Amino acid sequence: MTLTTLDQIAYARSGDKGEGSNVGVIARSDAAYAFLREALTEEVVREHFKGINHGGVRRFEAPNMGVLNFLLEDSLGGGGSASLKTDAQGKTHGLALLRMELDIPDDVLRSVGS
Amino acid sequence: MKSKDKVLIANGQGFWGDSILGPVRLIEEGPLDYLTLDYLAEVTMSIMQKLKTRDPSKGYATDFVALLDRVLPKAMEKGVKIVANAGGVNPMACKDAVLEVVRKHGLEGVKVAVVEGDDILGELDGLMDGGEAFTNMDTGEALAPVREKVTSANVYLGAFPIAEALDQGADIVITGRGTDPGLVIGPLIHEFGWTEADLDQLAAGTVAGHILECGAQCTGGNYTDWQSIENMAMIGYPIVEASADGTFTVTKHEGTGGRVSRDTVVHQLSYEMGDPANYITPDVVADFTSFQIDDEGGDRVRISGVKGAPATPTYKVSMSFQDGWKSVGQLTISGPDALAKARLASEIVWQRLAYDGFEYPEHERLVEFVGANVCHEGVPVAGSDEPSEVVLRLGVKGPDRAKVNRFGSELVPLVTSGPPGVTGFAGGRPKATEIIGYWPALLDKTKVRSTVSVHELQPGGPS
């Protein structure tokens, strides 16, 4: 186990979805996907975004792409043109998630070549 | 109507405000059958409706007309057909402007088709009288209380009207509101003769359309490992090479910047994806968990095996309504003690306003200290001396207004075609504002005679 950041084993892409944001997490390997399916739960993600998201978190899986897709339901300060926030579209929420620190098994780290 | 084995479809515009260089280069830098252009976001329709109210000849994406002025002769020469939702809320006016470009360039026989029927603003009351509730899909609220504030109402039309326009020989198809993937599916239906029953093919077209719809976001723009992307300035916009059975390959023109790989494509697939197993369009419900994705190397990614389910019985309606006002301003505050002074400055503003009777409750005001982790508020940032965010200010000036304005149109495109984490573009494209010159000089006192006259109020009116 090594304590490191999520960006070591995943990519991310985010954008708006109504009054919330859609954060896609893309595993860098099959082993990373298997690990993240267990580790990156709705609860863990909700806790990570508690300063940004004031609603629930829903997770969807797309194993064919190695993607875990998260909906943060109230994370844009209103959404659409009603938001006053700098990041009114949640464009940076993917990078925010990749800053998460977690204990990653060494074989998972090896599977992505780090 | 199986005219070709493979059809090349590109998207040169991810949103209203994307760089004009995407489509210009797509026309110039390699083979292409169709160029699609996506100009419409939810709020765009409302802005266009406002423009049309002020001037009945406006209300469409004028960027499209400027683009055609630049590329139409070459596009027609190469036989590239153009499909764009540039019509906004006034597709007929857009068509008139396009025909004016055709005339200006002396092009013969160019057919311009218009798809209408998405704009239901005029029929809204009749539909409500007929029992349509237009309940808000997110909140469950009824429309009736906000009906009077509605400024635009458009149905997301599907791809078949676009195919019909192409069947009738159109070189350019202008639509109003439709689904973004529909711009790509329409040409595929036309080329391969797909029907409503070809669910897997329509679903494959939907996946292709979703990959293309944000332009360079699938060719290395807004990509996590941005350091690994070469020549981002000259990034290639995406092209799909599609076959009649629904399999397709994502690629880009040779020699262009950026990259098409499994990872860059999956980045875009996961963008605004929602529930991947049920991606709903008016033509089909596509299953984004069904397909296989293979990186063939050489900037080619193949997608096969897409499955689709029958479409739902409803269209999605996008309405906008007058929901209040907003204002945002900013100041830059230097150190020492930058953050403490910024907090004080913010407090001063709210206190002075309150003194004068203007209270702004918490949920109706914004305080952000840009530079102090505004974007990732509350997210722990491990071991880094880097500032958590940086505000990039760029500017130009000069005597040529058009040249100064051209600069402003290259900032917002960075959101989809630059490094990841670019945001804060809500103010839109910066526009040229006039520089007011100051001209102090001297004049001999004898050249100036001062006069004094006295006036007073006359009975019955001012003097």
C-alpha cells in the first residue's frame, strides 16, 4: 500500500448536468478499475466534495470503458446562468477528484507503470 | 441510397464561441464528406430569442455566416456538405444570410435546407390548454406559475428531418434546436438508408455524435495528462469514419496536433454522460456500456457492437424563463496580507450596502477569493507549493477594432481545446471597448473670451 493521489491511477473529465456536475473517472488499467470500483464509493466521493456539493452523489459504472461516472447533484451554486461561481459548469471538478489521497495497493500502482 | 462504403463526418464547432480555426482547418487539411457545427447550449436559445425580439432579422448564430464567408467556396469545391444548428430561434433569417454569402461568392446551385418545428413558444398556451403540464424534469414543479416569464421553448428534434433535407439534395442544412448527436446521425441515415427500426445503428450514430459534439475535447483538449499532448495550438478536430453496419473509427487529419487514443476518446465519452446504460435521444436509447473500444494506433480508435433500445414516446423540451438579475465584479488585491485584506474589503462592501438598506442574503451573494482554492473548495491539496489556481489575464489594443475583437474569440475555446481545468468563462467573449484618449494642451488667453449670462425661472415654464 502506498498513500498517494488518485491521479496516479485514473484520469477524469467533468462538466455540468442540470444543477449538478457529472464527473467521469477513467481508470488507467483494468486493475485500477477493479480497485476503484471498491474504493471510490458514493460516500467517499460525497465526503471529498463536501465543500462544493450540497446534494447527493450517484455513481454509474461503464466497465467497457473503465469508467465510474459520478453525478454531484447540487455542486454549481444554482446551475446554468443562475450561478455566480467561477466554475459554474463544474469544469474543474474532475481535477478536484483526482487530488484525493488514498491507500493504493502496490500491484495496482505497478499496473499503471508507476 | 448507399452511396459510399465509408462516410467521413467531422465536427468543427463544439459550442457557440468555439474557435473558427477548427472548421476552417477541417475544410483545408484533408478529406471530408460532412462538416457538422454545434452552436446551441441551453441558455443560447434564450439569448437568441432576446436578440430576435429586438430585431426580427436576428436570433441565429452569426458566427456561422462569418465562417461560411470564409470556407464556402472551398467546401463546395471539395463536395463537403455542412450541417449546423446555427438557425437558433430564427433559421429562416439564418438561411437568408447564408444565401447572401452564396451570392457574394458567385456560387451556383448551392441548396440550403432549413429544418423547423422545434420552436414551440407560440404554441405553448394552446398546448397547456390541451392538458400538457410541462412539469420541470428536475424539480417536479408545474410550469403555470412561471409561464408568463418564459422567453423560449424548444423541442429537441431528432436526426430524421436532417436526413430528409439531405435526401432532397441539400448542400447546407440549417436547424434550430435538435439533439447534438443528431447533426451526425442525420448524414448517416441519409447515406446508409437506416430506418427507425435500425436501433443498433442509430445508437452507434449517437455514440459517434456524443464523441464529436464537443470538438477537440476528444482529440486531446481538456485532457488529464495535458503534458503529453503535442501541438495543442494546432489541435486537430475530430472525424468519424462510419460504416453502414454502425461500426466507426474516430480519427483526425494527418499532421494536425493533439491525439486520438482510447483514453482521449473515453474522456469525451464520459463527459456529461449521466446514466451510461440509458442515454436517451428522440431517435433511440443508446447503451454506452454495450460497445467495444479498440485503439488501433496512429490516431485511430474503433468502436463496435453498440446496442440501442426503442426511443421513448416523448421529446425533451428546453425552456428558458426570466429568473431575476445578476452582477459580478472583481478587484485584485496584492500582498502583504492579501487574503486578510480581501476578506476585509468584502466585509466593507456588504456593510456599506446594508447601511444604505440593501441586504443580500447568503444564497443570493458570492464571495470568492480567487487564488485561495476557489475551484476546489474544501478539497485537501497535498504537498504542493503551486498556487491552487491562477487567473490568466490577456489583453490587446490598437487602432483596428476587428483585429482587437478577433483576439477575444480565441479565449473561451481553450475550455475544450486547451489543457484541463480551464473555467470561469461565463462572461463570454471579451469585446472591444473604445479607448477614450486624453489630450491636454495650451491656448493663448487672448483667443478665449468668457461670457456670463444669468437666467431665472419664468412664470409658466423654464427659461
